[in-house]
Amino acid sequence: MKRLPIIALLALVPHILYAQATAPPTPTDVKPGSITCEDVPYPYPVSYMPMTLYGQDIRMAYMDVPAQGQANGRTVVLFHGMNFAGFYWGGPIDALRKEGFRVVVPDQVGFGRSSKPIIPYNFHDMARNTRLLLQQLKIDKAFIVGHSMGGMLAARFATQYPDIAERVVIYNPIGLLDPRYERPWGSVDEAYKRNLGTTYQQIHAGIFRYFSHNPSAWRPEFDKYPKIRYAWTLSADWPRYAMVQALLGQMTYLDPVINDWEHIKAPTLVFGGAEDSLAGPASVFQARMKFIADTIPNGNGRLLLIPGLGHVPHFEAPEKTYPPLIAFLKEGLTSK
């Protein structure tokens, strides 16, 4: 496995320093927020599936949005990224349902309005939880779209449940390299202590780096996302969620999906903004995305990168993002 060169790591430093330097002052109008996002607006009504996980009774939140107008008979499942939950999928949901798709958007356990248990988080459980949700909703087959961390989950879901995943979109994924051979295993307790002291500036910088290729693409409407996360740190429940986030942060290290790509059977679009710099220079991201597309067997992998866009294209330029995504999914309407 090709390692990320040290020059790629050094290339991240200017982006990080810029994000920290441009982070605004700590807002004074943010009140303590619910760690289960009860006070965060969602684009559509949220339902809950009760379940038991590691002996704990919990619930998994989800949106189940019907097609607008004439339904085309297909369902799209959207997997969110690490810094978000279902609340950031409003634009893609609207675009998909207008094309006749039913859209199901789970908040994975540990995120959004789902429960926040102290458990060993991994992509196998997330994939299984999603399958249980689809069974409850009587959905036998679906198109799977996963963004960022959700791109890793999309790969795992597709390999675990190939009979369900008809088409797959791996959308600006993280986990492009195996981190276990780049750095040693980190302490959950140390990560927990760091999380307890999280500042607004750190939170803002963490999301702002998605726009490091073009800082002017940040718009005032995006300020709500770091404020949501900052509100959690003001909550009396933050110590619990700080530990959950420490455990979630270890997941991408412990459970890489780099060996999953070669086992995906469904037609797969490897998709996103070409200037994503989370893995280092954009050239590293582009090379790894090509590797994913080339690794998916039987010629089922297709690469489509949008020039000028970064880690969250549907924030930056929805008018450039939705048409190719929808076109790929609609190709599957004629399949059995």
C-alpha cells in the first residue's frame, strides 16, 4: 500500500494554519445544545427505530422521504459524514425526490438524533444497522450514496449486502489510505481529554478546511455547522459525547475499507470535488480516487471528479453536483 509521503503531510500545514487564523471569535449567541440534535432543524420529519446494540436499548433516527410527483420505484440511501448527520442532506434529498426517488437518510448510531452509546464503533455494525432499518421499511434493494466517512460505509455496506446495493456512489470519501502503517495506535483516553477542551476555533477550522482549496467559497450560511457542534460542548452531556466522539474517531483507524473496494459488485461511481485536500494535496486525492475506480472489479468502477470543488460539493455548487449524480443513479432505473 502506497504511503502518504511526508511532503503531502507538510502540505496540509498551510491549510490548517489558515483555517485557524481565519476562525471567527467564539460566538456569544450559542446556547447549550442537545447531543441528540433535538434542537437542530432537519429538512424532513425524523422517525426512530428501536434496537438493542451491545446489550443497550437504543434508537436509530432516520428520515424516509417519499418521491415528489411520480415515483420511479427506486430508493436512494444517503450515508452522512463524520462531522454531520442527516441535517445536511436537505439539498440532495430535494434534488433526488424531484426525480422520483424515495430517499432514506439514517443518522448512524453515535450521530445526529440517534442514541450515543459507549460502544466499540465500526462500519460492520453501521452497515448491519442500516440493513435492519431497510428491512423494517420493507426495502429490498437500494442505491447507496455515501459522503466522506459515509463513503467508507458505502463500500462496507456494498460488500456485506451485495443483494441490496444496486448502485453505489462513493462521494468524496475519507479513508483513502491505511493509517495503521503511518502512525501508531492512539489512546482513546487522550483523545477524550482533548475533546473535553475543544474550542469553537478548532471546530470551525475542522469544517473550514473543506474549503481550503477556495476559502472564498465559505458562505455565512455555513456558520451554522460549527455552531451546532460548539453547542454540544456547552451541554451538561458533553462529557459523554466527548467519549463517543473519541471512540468514533478511532473507527477509521481500526476499521479501514481499503480492501473492500475490490469486492464491490455493483456499478459504482467514484465521485466528488477534485480539489479535496483532506488526504494531502489534491493530487493525492485524485490519484486515490482513480485507484478506487480502477480497483472495483469487472469494469464496474467509474471516476467522475468535478474541477474546482472540494470536500462537500453539494455545499459549494449544487448545480454542478446533482446532475451527474442523478444521471448515474437514473441509469439504474432500467436494471432488474
